[in-house]
Amino acid sequence: MLPLFLLNSVKGQPIMVELKRGETLNGTLTNCDSWMNITMKDIVVSDAHGENFYKLKSTYVKGIHIKYITMSNDLIDKFREEQLKEREYYRHRNNGGNNYQRRGNRRNYNGNQRYGGHSNRSQA
Amino acid sequence: MSSLKPYLQKNVKVITVDGRLFLGMLEGFDNNTNIVISSAKERVFFKDRPTEDMEMGLCIVRGNEVVAICDYDEEEEAVTDYTNIHAEKLKDTKNSLI
């Protein structure tokens, strides 16, 4: 499980971010990218000593300033489920269901018109 | 190339650059050593108080915070009484002039 994949899948969920300086941000993740830059909304910020708190409507945090991100432990089961579903979907799309075209050589040599063969030959 | 693959789905301890200790199961990692640990706990040692474990849930630790990762034996961990082990806080890795 790639850390940034997980982060991507918890968009809209409450997370807690600790920054390098020790401040913590409690809020909802709205977006993130491959540099771990994140945007959050409805945040409560506390300083490194946990003494002062203030609220922010929304913020952007550059990934390089993040120490760690924590979230509910249940989210990992959700993430695994989603991943399984996705894998199932792609397997189904690639070779499950209608695998007519995948089973060997289906080129039309005997000129059966129904399957797009040479019309002149089938008429003869 | 050295890899964290043998540690996947194992219980690990992680030491970070600010001298903190995290425990949990290693669920994933990437090329920047960003790691995912589930059922994460931070273990805090004190000189005069019993050791505390703080539950943190699912945790993504940024790669440049990680110093060391080791796996540990769960059984051995369970019989160790950490409440009576006292220690000073680890120093961070920064080479400050003060």
C-alpha cells in the first residue's frame, strides 16, 4: 500500500496533521497531490505545547512541512475494500465477462458472412 | 538496493528525527520512505513517571522524518513491563549550536 494512494483515498475524512514545528492541525482533508501537499477545511490548530488553539476555515499545507498524518484506524479496511473492488473491476474488464475476442485466433478464414467474412466467397 | 519489503505486515518500531518512538504494523512504503503504519502508538518514556502509550490510529509518516525502522517480537513485547522502565527523551538528530 503506497502512502500517497492511501492519502488520496481518505479525501473528505477527518485527519490530524502534525507539522515539523510541532503544530497540529485537526480537520477534514479536501485534496492532496503527489508531493503530499494538502488542502484541508474546518481546522482546529494547536501550537506545539497544546496551549493555544484557533480555528481556520481552510488551509493549504506544503508537504515538506508535514511530520506525520494520522487518521482513524478503520480507514485501512475501507481502503483495502476499495482496492479489491477496483482490482476486480479491471480484471472483469480485461478478461472476465465477454472474453470472446481473447480466446485464441478468431480470424475469419472460412468466409462466414455473419462474422464478417468475404461476401463473394460465401455466396459461391 | 535495500528495501523495506521484508518488514511489510510486521510489527515495527520507528524512530523519527525528533527522537520519538512509534509502534505499529507496517502496511506500506514508497521510494521516499514515506510509511504507513496501522494501529500506531507513540511510546513516551519518562524519567520519573510510568511509560505511556498513545494510540494514534492509522498513521502516514513522512519519509524525511524516519531515522530507523525495526521489527520486533510481539510475544517478547507482551511480557516486557514497560511501566518500570525509565529513560530520558532521545535527542533529535539536528546538530544545534545551542
